[in-house]
Amino acid sequence: MSLYLNNAATSWPKPRAVAEEMSNFILNAGANLGRGSASDRDVRTLGLVADARAKIAALFDGHSDRDPRYVTFTSNVTEALNVVIKGFLRPGMTVLTSSMEHNAVIRPLRSLERRGVKVIVMRCDRNGFLSPSFFEEEIKKHRPNLIVLNHASNVCGAIQDIEALCGTCIDYGLPVVIDAAQTAGHLPISVSKRGIAALCFTGHKGLLGPQGTGGIVWRPDFAEAVSPVIEGGTGSFSHEEVQPDKLPDKFESGTLNLPGIAGLSAAIDWIEARGIKNIAEKSNRLGEKLLDGLLGMPEAILYGPKTMAGRLPVFAFNVKGWDNAELAFKLNDRWKIETRPGLHCAPLAHRTLGTFPEGALRVSPGPFNEEEDIEFFLNALSELVKDSGE
């Protein structure tokens, strides 16, 4: 039996109900959305998707009294970010982002940069944090049209102060897009309180749903300003040859991942039954244990915050004298411990942390891990380091 410590890549295992509901949809339901004859099967699919939208709108405290129309389903957070970024930015516009972003943000921006969009990357500190005062200075200096920020780093777990950062965006009347890939399901997020123009999330990480799910929670006025990147059949307004401008249809051309949505809906039920705050408390306990163990190991070099305040239980480190890829291989080969080495699709973040180009080994426990898992990992790591020093 392996020990899975790679939840920042995708959560595993999933709640049993996720697989059960996906299987139930495929075996017993299966109708497409808005493309049938109003049979019982069609109506059940309509209800499934409507319920899932409502759950997401409630979970993230969406705009307009949690109106589910302002929830768009995508196949992952990368698609969600592309829909928002490429649908809004035009040549001549300016966008601010941070040096801790994932390539899901940076690559679309670099592509648009070649077409005339000005991209300003704001430098974060060595722990991965963006200073709110520096952020405001950059806004005054560059007068951007859009802000795109991650909520927490997928490399070192640093959580940005979105209360302060989003507050500044409100003060200056700027739309802010938040990449919640690492925080959705881990931390309470209120889209309406923070005035977030678009919250982009994935379903397969902290939300504990299946791969192939994700989405956007929109602020209504911002959704109107974004053009659809993909156009086609929506199962609605079929008499029109142009893309509908009504939500959710505007951004949902083609068949949705309906089995995935069924699984995601079940995962949200699992989270709600236990409470995000309770899940976060357990994660922090595991994180404290792992953090203490890494900080107490002289050979380990930890990157990012050195306390659990302002971070997720996502840890990036290197061990003196070891290549992190070899370390990951040895941990798996001898103890079946699954981690992730390398650059984690975030070269800018690694440059910021001082770990480019070698990268780091990332360890990220999840809600199904226990304290004995952390002890097992730390003992294995200590033994491996000890053996190499002899």
C-alpha cells in the first residue's frame, strides 16, 4: 500500500460517494443536458446540473444572492482561466499578475503579450507573499485593466492576503480574477464579500471531485464584459446562429462533463457535511507536524513560510546533497511514498523562491491522511538522509 502525499497535484483518495454518483449517472441516467425530449431521464440531468450550480454558488458565496446562473462549468481551472483572461483582455490593455503564478496564468498572459497586451509581473518576497502596499503602488504606476492573482501557491503553500488585495481592487474599481486551484475546498472563500470579478476553481484538488471538472464564479457585470472563447451548441436558443449572451449558456458550448459534475456535486456534499473549517483544522494539524519535522532536519532546506500562519500544508524543500527527483524516486522505490519533484508548472514561482532551475520536492497531505502518515514520511526521509551520509 502506498502513502499518497501529492494532494496539491490532485486529491486522492476521493470520497466514496464521488465514484458512486459518477457510476450511477453513467449506468442509470446518462441523458445529455438540454438535448432531449423532456423525458424523466432528461429532467434528472437538468436537475443534477442545476443542483450542482447552486451548491457551488453557495459554497463560494456568489454574487447576486448566490445566483447559480453565474456559475460556469469548465473541464479544469486552466480552461477557466483561459476563458476569463483571453475573453477579456485586448491589445493595448494592461494586466497585473504576481511572480508566484502557475503556468495556467502565465502562459495565456505571455501569449496575449505577443498580441499587444502589456503584462506586468509583480515581484513577491522569498516566502511567496505579495505585499499589499507594493500592490497598490503598482496599480498607481501602471493603471491596469485587469488583475490576476493566485490565492495560494501550488509550490510552497503561501496564501495571499486576498482580503487586503481585493479591497484595494475595489477601491480602484479594478476587476480581479482569483485562481483558487489550491484553496477551493481548503479555505472559506466569499466571492461577493471580496468583490471578486471571476473566481476560477478546479474540482479535483481540495474540492475532492474527479478530474475533468472546474469552473468560474462570475460577478455579473464582469461576465458581460468577457467574450466567449468557444462558441457552438448550447442546447438552448437553437433558432439563433450567434452565441447566446445569457448565462450560463454564454460560456458553456458543447456537452459538459456530466458524470464529472455528478461526482463533484457529491464531493461538495461530503465537504459541507464535515465543514471546510473542520477540514482546514485537521490539515493544519498535519501541516504543523510536517513543518516541525522538516525544520528540525538540518539537511532539509524549506522554502516559503516557516509557520502555518498564512500557508497551506503544501511544502517545498530540498535536501543537501540530493537531487529532488532522485529523492522522490527513492522515497517511492523504498517506502512507496508518492510526492512530486521538479518545477511544478510554476517556473516564475521557483525563480521567486530561489529554486530555479533545480526545483524542489513537494509534499502535500490531504484530508484522508493521518498523523501516522506524516511520522512515516519523516522517518523515511530521515533514514534516507542518514544512509546517504554514511
